[in-house]
Amino acid sequence: MTLTRNYFLVDDHALFPEIQELLAEVEVTPAEVSEMLRRREDADVALQGLVEFLQGKKMSLQGRHDGN
């Protein structure tokens, strides 16, 4: 997670596996990820916010598939 390293000097975090799984399931740009990370100064809070953002995108995507 290069962006996390750039913003918070964090090389590993408990949320990385979940974030990587979500990133594989939804389309998101590096700019969107960057924006989510820059909203908070605390790495834990920023990464949790990113997880929530990605989960929201996943739910939205699932809702579109369920509606078809």
C-alpha cells in the first residue's frame, strides 16, 4: 500500500488484507484512495475510513447487480 506509506510511513497494518480484497472487487482510482487517506491525520482512522468507502462502493455495485 504505497499511498499509505507515503502519507503515514506505515508499511503494514491489520486492515491491509481487507483493503486489498476490497480493491480487487471494486473499481476505484488512485486519486479516490488518496483523497480518502488524506482526510485524516491518524493512519488507523484514515484506513478505517477507506475500508468504509470501499465497502460502500461494493454495496452500491451489488445493488446494481441485484436490480438487473
